[in-house]
Amino acid sequence: MDVGCYPIHLANLLFKEEPAEAWARASWAPEGVDEAVRGCLAYPGGGMLQFSCGMTGPYDIFTRIIGSKGEMRLTNPFHPGEEDTLKIRADRHVRRESLSEGDPSFTPALRHIQEALSGEEWPHHLAAEDAGRTAEAIGMVRWSIGRAGSPRLMRPQPPADVPAPQCGALSARAKAPGL
């Protein structure tokens, strides 16, 4: 369910509400970890997210948003590069735009944070609120998977004779190249 946070987060932002219902199924690795998840989230206002995600399939982040008057197709809505596009179809017209101006994907977000902190612009949305909503929706998906008889919902615990990893900020920084 790791990469499933991206489409769920995007749907929550687009629909401006939290899902009311979830249906999901998972494929499991022998170790009890979900390798792939497919599902659907229904939103109170009538919106619906259909998604599939996983770590074992081909790399695919294509997103299609269908509305009552047309559709949008995004080749990479999460971390667009120079080659990524947005295609809008409405009333037999098609418009294509670039999703990136050549900057790394987080540059516009960092620019916005700087403008919000300096008082030049009001924050578009707060990560603390967004993350909580996304986590709740992921919880609904995992609950639905569990109702379908999945072997495990959480990562299996290591055997008692294996020491727990020490993951402090200093040890993580010491291992990072160039730091």
C-alpha cells in the first residue's frame, strides 16, 4: 500500500472531502507483505477513485480524471519531468500542456512554502491536514483488504533473536552519501 498514498492523496485534494466507502484487494508476498493493491474509494459527493498500485508491476503513474464535461490525462501528476504532459478533452476539443517548466518536481512546492512563510501568499493546504486525511483513507483500504481475508495487515515482526535496527537521525545521516 506504500505507493497507494499518491492516488488517494490526489483524489482527496480533487474531491475536497474524505472517502465514505472503500473496497480493496491485495496480492501478497510469501513474507506477508502486500505486493499489489487494487481498489475503489467512494466519496460522499459522488466522486470515485479507482486505483491500482504495487511494487512488483511495471512503472506506471498515468492518471485519468473523468468528469461530467470531459477528462484530463496526466502522464505523471506527482513528480513531473520535462516530458510529462496534461491532456484536457472537453466538447471535442483537446488541449495539451507541459506539466513541468524544467524545475525539479519539488521546486514549485518549496517556492510556495517560502512565499507562505514570508507572508506573500496564503498556504494552499497544510501537510498536517492532508496527511491525516490520506492516512485515514489508507486505513479504510487496509480494513477492506482485511475483511477479504488477507493473511496479514501489518508488517510481520522479526524473529525474537534478530536485533531491532537502530534508525536514529544521526545514523541515517552518516550512511547518506555526501553528508
